[in-house]
Amino acid sequence: MSDHQPLPGTWDCLACFDEWPCQTRRRQLLARYEGVPDQLAAYLASSYARARSDLGHVPVLVLHRRFVGWVDEQLVGSS
């Protein structure tokens, strides 16, 4: 298991203290879910939904970009 896990309540990375998912965790997730993007999307959507309840003060579009939007950017950039 990765050290780059979210701190409950703040959703900061326990290992590097960046916003979770941090760059390291994003790379790990892309590698773990390579070939099964639907499972990665489901995992990130679940994380996004949990974070929404803790981070209600953060605009929805900002959270969406942080938790889900980066995947499309990565997949398009790697094509």
C-alpha cells in the first residue's frame, strides 16, 4: 500500500502534504489501473464524493478537476 494516502478531513497527502491525489499517487494510480480506466474512474469518483462532504467550502469544479479531471489530461497527453 502506498504512503500517499489522503488525510481524512483535509484530503492532503499523508506522505508529502500536497493536495491528494498528489503527483506521486496519480502516477501510482495510473500504473495500478492501466488497462482498466473504468475502475480508476470509479475509484476516483468515490473519493471525490467522500471529499465533497469534507471539503464543502471548495468549489465543485475545483474538486472535480482535482479528483477526476486530471485523468483525462493524462490519457490525452499520453496518446
